[in-house]
Amino acid sequence: MQTIKVNTKVKANFRANCARANYYAAICSYNGKSVNAFAKHVAANPPSVPQRGKLKGKPEPVTGWVRWFERNGYITLA
């Protein structure tokens, strides 16, 4: 089971109310908790739903956001 650890040394400057900022706020609230718990929360309460494109009206995959934050140094998975 992987645990989310938010990297407080990396400053997150996202535009207010954009999908990235909404997902980052959600993932920060799960600091120290499991990725599975975060995925269940997001599936029930998506922080953002696309208004355009092929995912219009559907929540985005949680794994994509978790990996994006991990790749860019905002979180680590332990």
C-alpha cells in the first residue's frame, strides 16, 4: 500500500480554481494517507470535471494526477 507524502519544500503556484489546484488541494488533505483512500474519495467527490474534450462531463483518472504530482516533485509515494 502506497502512502502520499506532500513535499512542502516545493512551492505550488497554480492558477486559482483550475483543475490542477483543485486536485492539489485534495491530495494535500490526504498527506500521510493511502493512495487508495485518496482514489476512493476522488471517485466519490471529483475535485474537477472537464468541460471540454473527450472527458467532458466525466471525472479524470486519479492515477494520472497522482503520477503528475509525483513526477513534478510535489509529492512522493512511500
